[in-house]
Amino acid sequence: MTLRVGQGFDVHRFSDDPSRRLVLGGVVVEGAQGLAAHSDGDALAHALCDALLGAAALGDLGQHFPDNDPRYSGADSTLLLADVVALVAGAGHKVVNADCTVVAERPRLSPFVRAMAEELSRILDAPVSVKATRGEGLGAIGRAEGIACLAVVLVERE
Ligand code: MG
């Protein structure tokens, strides 16, 4: 059995469009400002996609789903994540687990991380952990200009 690790990172700035919803890990964070993006802006799903693709050495999210492709305008990123899971499985890898961190000055995400972990675990069919932390006022994330997400995935192949 071969074990492989992959890591992913994504960052999106907050949108000026008040009608955009904040979606992280497939969960809508009610009442929060949304993130600017070609897709739904789910930076957590995007970081997890890149971690999965990295573990399988299958490139990155932008290669598979170009952000200038009109098919992905407003795309539900959990559907992209499901496609990535299928790609990785098709290459013979089974997900062992994933661990994710969301860095956000606001909104307060701790009430939502459990639902995010459950939704992502369902899509990956493997345990997924989601943690939330703040930027402590440092840099762009600390000034609440956007949200950054990190993910690590372990996969195994027989
Ligand atoms: Mg992204």
C-alpha cells in the first residue's frame, strides 16, 4: 500500500455585491458577506480540491475547471469537489482523511465548522476535520479583506 499526502490553499476577497452568499465547505453562512469569485467562491472546497489533486499528482483546480469558462460561472463548488473526488478515485486513490483550516477575521465561523466537516466528509466518503481561526488583525486576512483556507489530504493506493 502506498500513502500520499497533498496540500491545498485558496484565498478569496470579500465581494462588494451584497446579494452574494458566503459559502464555505458547502455550508451557507447566513448573514455574512459573500466572497468574490467566478464560482460560488467556496474557498474551503477549492483548497480541498487542490489538496486532493496534489495527493494524486493530477494538477490543480484551475487546470480542470478554468475560472474563465462560462460553464463554471456561479458553480456550486461542492459539485466540482465531487468531480475531483471521482478523478482521484479513478486514478486508484482512496481518501484516508482530510484536515482543513479556515482563516477568517469575520464572521465567527465556529458555529458552522461542524456542518462543514459533515458535508465535506459526505462528499469525500472519509473523515474530514474543519477548524476555524482568526488573522489576529495581521495582513489582508486580519483586516477582514477576505478569507483564506488550507487543506491537507492523505490518500492510499493498494
Ligand atoms: Mg478559489
